[in-house]
Amino acid sequence: MFDKKGVDPKWDEAELVPQLSLDCVIFGFNEGVLSCLLLKWKGTDEWSLPGGVVRQVESIDDAATRVLKERTGLDKIFLNQFYAFGKVKRYENTAIRKKLSHLVPEKLWYDRAISIGYYSLVNFAAVSPNPDELTEACVWWDLKDLPELLFDHREILDKALHSLRRELSFQPVGFNLLPEKFTMPELMRLYEAILDRKMDPRNFQKKILKTGILNRLDEVKKGVAHKSPFLYSFDKDRYEAVLNEGGLFMQ
Amino acid sequence: MFDKKGVDPKWDEAELVPQLSLDCVIFGFNEGVLSCLLLKWKGTDEWSLPGGVVRQVESIDDAATRVLKERTGLDKIFLNQFYAFGKVKRYENTAIRKKLSHLVPEKLWYDRAISIGYYSLVNFAAVSPNPDELTEACVWWDLKDLPELLFDHREILDKALHSLRRELSFQPVGFNLLPEKFTMPELMRLYEAILDRKMDPRNFQKKILKTGILNRLDEVKKGVAHKSPFLYSFDKDRYEAVLNEGGLFMQ
DNA sequence: TATCATTATGTAATCCTTACACATTGATTT
DNA sequence: AAATCAATGTGTAAGGATTACATAATGATA
């Protein structure tokens, strides 16, 4: 979006791939609510997706991994490239530059940048959100109640969600959003949140168990009101095997 | 892949987005065979995908459309962005530079380029393939019998095919590969070629007709040996309506 | 006129999906 | 201590979709 030269002195312009940026849609799930991490720009009420630039010595995947690590503290997380945004004018330049003029000097803006979109699925409880040098807050926002976003970030977010929904039809990516042990209702609520529709618990359980990628543990979740639910874990080996045989589907 | 400055004098370096290229996998279908267009580099036996660079004044989609137009003569064709390739070293530089040294001066190579991959589906019969200024031939290659490809183009091609197969599960994109009027066996052979497996003609017909996106015409294909097959056309309006209602699936 | 390759078509069995309701649990309230 | 409450766990029947499978019709060619 802009040239980091001068903003962060450890990065010389020559070390960066020019006119290329990336934006990350970081999804988290907690108490039945699907959220994503957004950054609040210093001294404004403006919000945007976490993003970054690509260094000459790192792949775009590595750059996305680095941004994720910087914002969430996590590495080894699920990360998926979903689209490259390459319109000539991806947002109304002058109004946004004016809003952010106290943070980004006019001469540091690129006239144009291509942005690679990544989405990430993270275990909500494991994240400690960190703003970057231009922002004062990094917080979870319920996808059902998002603020206006800067640039074309709303479009990017919508496309990420669309890609996630589609991906969920082919692969059980949702497991990245849950702790290691989870209950069947938790998993179902996750699917409900991502796909934005109600499901039937009996049918959901039948379908997801039939894939064979879950292990029911000899434990129940204690300390909850009401009947104690069984705990399950995701069987990664079994999943790999199933994927190679042609895949799982969950519409 | 390389800086066009000096190669094509009508493009000044400053007019191009630096270190960004795009590669196009152009699929065609003819007589039961799925093919793609490849370029043969002048004075070599080296083949690559058609590609290009992005001008500062055009979107990446426009750049891809332009490349398609230049190679096939077609516009208004189906074009789908499927992935951005962004490793630091996307191919073994020195060997390839040596092979192409008579065409591309050493100093014009970028050390690194990010490439956006597009695939396109075109009506085989409508295409007149044209090589570019660095290549001497632009020809259809059967996907079952491809030559070695330069750079990381084999990986790009494989990923394009994978994306196409997945897309075919959600949308009847295959119609872009056929003439306006086509027979049911032609359509089935297309699906067989893309998905690389045999299908049953009775079941295929049932399934594809149930989507409601085909019109059976009051015509049969004449002049063919054997029983004259009915002609069908693709109902674009009906297709749009069905898509908005949640889609078609064809596994 | 016979041959041949190709097209067009229906039915039964199986599998998958959907719809649907109630007993159990364990914390909380009275 | 008992009653309440909200959430969990579970099975079956109907309908829909998928699969498997074989033969008659056609029209060019030999």
C-alpha cells in the first residue's frame, strides 16, 4: 500500500519488492462467533486488515507467515493464498491519503500496488494480537458486525470468506480454528458460523464421523453446565490418507 | 520473467510494474483431447507458457486479457486467476539464462519476479495461435503428452489444471471450451478429459440435464457417421439464475 | 445390403441426505 | 433436597441422488 522506506529504517527500499503488498485475513473462532483481526490506525477511527510488504529475500508465503507471526505471535499456522488484487486504482487515493497523512508522508505512497491476499485460521485462545508501527490496536471483530475498512479491504475480506467456505467443502480446514480437543457441538457451531446457516446436530455428527478423521477421546468436557459433551481430536494422519484417496466433502 | 526494456522498444521500463509477470494456461478442447497452448523459443527446443508483463496503466486482469488476445486473437473469453507464484527462486536461473542468452541479454533478467497465474478456456476452432517476439511457434499440446517446460511452468500448468477441475465442480465452466452448439457426447468427452476419468453416458446426461442449463435444440448434427446426435446449447440466463440460487455441482 | 461404430435411452439397487423428537445430564435455582 | 433449565446424545424413516448396467436405432461405409 505504501513504501516502508523511512517508516521502518531497518528496511531499505531496495530490499523490498516494489509495488507489491500482501493482506492477511486472520480468522478466529470463539464462543460460536467467527471473527477476524483488524488494525486501528494511530490517531484515527480507521480500520484495516493486517498487511505487509515482501522482502527480496523471502517468498510471498514467507512474507505472509512473517506478518502473521508479527500480529498474532503464532507460527506454524494454517495459511492459504486466495487471490491477487491488481486493479490500477484499488481505492480512492486522495481521501485515504488525507486521512492517514499524519502517519504516512505523501511521497511514500505508491501510486499503485498489487496485493496478494492470504487468509489464516488460528486458534483464538492462542493469539496475542499486536498492532504494528502505524496502528494503535489489533483486535478481534465479529464478522457479523464489522466496521468500515480502509482501501479495498472489505472486498478482500469478503473474498477470503468466500474462499474459506469453498475450501471447507473440500477439506476440513476448520480444525485449525479449534483447540486440540473440542466437542461435537463446538465443531458444528464453527461450521454454522463459517457457512452462515443452521445445521442439524444428528446429521452433522453422522456426516463428520463418516469421514473418519475424528477420534472420540475417552474424556468428556467437565465443568460445563448441562450434560458433559465428549471430546474429540482431529486425526491428521487419517486425514492425509483420506485426502489422497480423493477427498472429503461437506456442503 | 525478464525486463522487456530493449526487447520491445514500445515499452519503457517505467511503464511496467517491476518484478511482476503473468503466465497464462490456455486450454482448448478438440476431438476428445484437452490441450494447452505453448510457445517455442526462437532457435531452441525450449517450450514455455505464454506470459507477459503488467503495464502501470492496466489491471492484472487486463494484462492477462491482453496476453490472451495477442496469443489467440480472441477477446471476451473465459479467464480465471488461480494463483500467485512467489518463491524467491522460481527456477534455476543460470541454466535457463544460458539456454536463452541469444534472445535475452543477461542484464535484462530480473533477479526475481512474482508471477500471477491465469487459466483460460477457449473454443479451439476459433483460435489462431501467434507466437510473440521471442518465440517462433505457438501450438497446441495434448496435456497427455507435454514437453518439458522452462522455468516453473510445469508447476504452474499442473496447478491450473487442478484449479480447473475444482472449478468444474462448482460451475459449468467447460462450456467455454465448446462451440455454441455441441452434442451430449462431446460435452461428456470434455468432462472426461478434464477430470481424467470415464463416465457413463446415461448418468452423465441425467445429471447435466437436471441442472437445467442446457437447451436441446431441434437439430441434429448431420454428416457424421452413425446415428445423428442432438445438438444442445448452453442457457446462460438459466445458468446465472441457478448460480444465484446456490449452484451446481458435478463431481 | 451388411457391417460397424456411435448414439439414445430406462430401471433397479444402493447410497446419501434430510427431516424430525425425546431421554439424559449436571449445574443452578428454589 | 428437589425442581428447573439448557444443552447434549442419539435413531429411524422418507425422499433424493448416484451408480450400475444393456440394447435398439441410426447412417455412413464397405
